[in-house]
Amino acid sequence: MGRKIPGKKHRGVKDPLKQHAKRQAELETKINAPPKDVDEQAVPKSLNRVIKLKEAVKSGKITKIKRKRKKKSALITVGDDAPKSLHPKSKPDKVVPIFKQRSGESEYQFLHRVNSDTHNFINETAFEKKYGVQVNRDPETGNIEGLSKCEMTELDKIELLRAKHKNIKKKKKKGVPEIRMTKSQKKREKLKLKKEKKEEENMKDFKDVKDQVKFGEVAHEPPQIKTRPKTADPTTKPGKKDLLLHSLLKNNEKPNKASKQAIDRTGKLRNLPIGERRQLEKDQNDVIEAYRRLKAQRSTGVV
């Protein structure tokens, strides 16, 4: 919503005729009314302003402002035209162009021209080096006139022999053509090499161990270790431990004639005879009670 503009407040009753007369009197000087005298024409305000300025200049109140002219900056030149001393047997260097800013050419246009010409010069030099030719240009216009074959210098011949020798070495080293592998294949190959290296390190430990085997000796079975550690108990078997709970159950065990009979206990408990089932439940309760007593003794500190 827009701003609310407050209306004009009318205080009391106003005469409409007086209001209209007041409004007309305010607009008399602002509307394009006809001239009071037809034979006379008033001077325009703009002409009056020009006449006043002329009089002010004649009287010396207003003087002409002299504009300062910008000094023309010197034209940019890129390149060095000084002659260079070369070895008599050396190959003549390619003439590097000298770039001069033209009159009326802006700095941006000049630098853009230098950049494009430099790229062309580099590409031309690479072409000449690759095919062993020289591009002939008109010194005045710079247009290409033709190509001429360059004679090989001693340095070029040495460089060519060196390059051939390097290629021969590379071929000998390669032998089998290189197979490009994917990322996953490279990872698998790396893991395989790591595993082989680990196996080699483990095998090094067995290289020092030598077994003296006599001629014609036959081994029918692996060797038996008959020695026992000094700290081992002769009554116990290695890998088996006699628990305290077992000793308690052995003491409480009573001989039973029925236990001597062989009963198949591989099935479920409900399939066993009633007497055997009761005996198993009683043994189970005895074991639980013995375990609870043992825990109680350990908690009190009595063993």
C-alpha cells in the first residue's frame, strides 16, 4: 500500500467564488496568455542572459579559460636493434622483429599486436627447426617470399647423433612393449608385489637353518618332541586345565549302579527315561549350587 496523503482541512464554510478568483490570480503569470500590447514583443530571457554575458566579458569581469593541452607521450618501442657479435662458425640467429607503436595507436592495441606477432614468430621458429628450413621474408613489407633449406652445422650433426643414441638406449631398455593398466589393475599388481616381498622376507629366516641329511636316509614320519619344559607339571597334559569346580564335583560324586549301564543321551531330554531325566536335573542343580558356593567363598576371601 502507498503512503496515505492527508487531505486539505476545511475550517468553516468557504465561498467557492472567492476560491476560484484566488486560483486564477495565481495562474495569471504561469499560463501562455496573449500579449497585452500586440505591437510590442517582450525580449526573451535567454537573449537577455546572452547580452549580460557579453557586457561582462567586455568589462573584464569574465575572462577566457585557456585549456591545457595534453602532452603527447612518446611512442613505445619493443626490441633491440643493436648488432650482436656471433662466432664465425655459428649458425646465424633468426632476426627478431622490432615493434614500434604507430601514430594514433592506443597502448592496448599496440600490446595486442605485439602479443599476436610474438606467437606467430615462436610458431614459425618451431616450424623451421622441425623441418630444417628457413622462411624468407621481405625486409620492407614483412611478407613471406619462400623457403630455403638450411645447411647442417657441426653442432646440429652432434645433436642428431646424440638423439639417435638416446633412442637406441630406450629401445634396448624397453624390449617388451609397455602394457597400459587400469587403476584397479595397478592396485592389484602393487598388492601382489607387496605380498611376494613379505614372503621373501619370511623365507630368509629358514635359509640359515640347514639340515644335515645322510646319504640314503629315509624319513617315515615327522620328528617327535620328547623333551618337556622345566616349569611344566608332569601330571597334567598340555592344553588342559583342571578347574576347581571339577574337583568339587568329583568329591561329591557317589557311585551309582545304574550309571554303569550305557544310556544314549544324544537325543532330547524329554525322550530319556524318567529316572535318567531326574538324575540329570539333580546333577545340574548340584553343579549350580557348587558354583554359587564357590562364588560366595571367593567374595568373602575364603578359598
